[in-house]
Amino acid sequence: MITIPGGRLAIIMTAGALCVLTACAKNDGPKAGAKCPRPQGITSVGEEIPADCTLELLGGGTLRLGDLKGKPAVINFWAAWCTFCIAEMPQFQKAYAAFGDRVSFIGADLIGIQGETKGVAKTFAAKTGVRYPLVYDTGAVLYGHFSAQLVMPVTIFVRSNGVVAFRQFGPLTEAKIRELARTKLGVV
């Protein structure tokens, strides 16, 4: 039995979780133009999202998080193996349709985590019928900026200045998404 004094076990476990979620994940490999810096810690409420993170869109092209500034945004992390994600994606689609161009919605699929592949992601996205932008979060690098544990789904509400306003662990309904957009992002 190994004894680790003074809270170091929590630090070691968090660092290990970040490794599992980011650097150690097996994945399909990034596309040209897709890049996201490895997390140096967890981005908390009140801190800026990693604006220099660029992710590959499922439909082709890339999306740079810094380009979201100027409009509130909702980033939802999902995977086809997550039953709660399957249930909530139509709820996000309804909220996206209701807000129109007042809020940016992004769905980030954790490619390379628990067998998630780009092919599975495309098939699942087509089945859900969502029309908001979906990106590949290869190796869950972006996810690692917001959580050190694999808990799905996770949704990040971002103010128009690029600062995290709220982090939700667990599924959301359309009504709750709209309420959080109103109370945390000031969107009516």
C-alpha cells in the first residue's frame, strides 16, 4: 500500500485524469488547421475560454473559439455512447432554433474517447437532426479545459466577451437551456 501525504493524491489523480482525457487518448488524428492547446488546468467560471483553440467541423472546415466573441455561446460536449447526450441533443436543437442568431451553439464530440470515431459521430449527428455546428474534439483536448473527469454531458455557457459564465454537469432540457441563457448570459 502506498501512502501519499497532504492532498497530493488528489493532485496526482487530477493530473492523471487530464492525461487520460487529452494526451493519452487514442483518436483519428487532427485535420489540417485543427489545433487546441493542451490544458494547463481547469478553466473556471469567470475565466476566458481557450480562444486560440481551432476545431474541425463535422461538415468540413474549422471553427476557432476566439471567433465566438461578440455573441453569447453555448458549448455542449457529447458522444454517441452517452445516453444522456442522445436525449438532450434535440433539446439543444430546439433552443438553437428559438434563439436564432442571438446565441452561438456548438456541439463538441469527444473523438477517440471510449471508441468514439468520426464515422460514428457523423452517423449519430445525422440521426439527431441537429443543425447547429458540430465539431470534433479529438482526444477531448477542449473538454480537458473544463473538466478533469469524464462526466457526460457537460455544457459551458460563455458570455459574449469569451468568459465562462456557467458550467453544467448533466443533461439539460430546452426550458433549462433557455433559462440559463437568460440568467447567466442575459439573453432574452
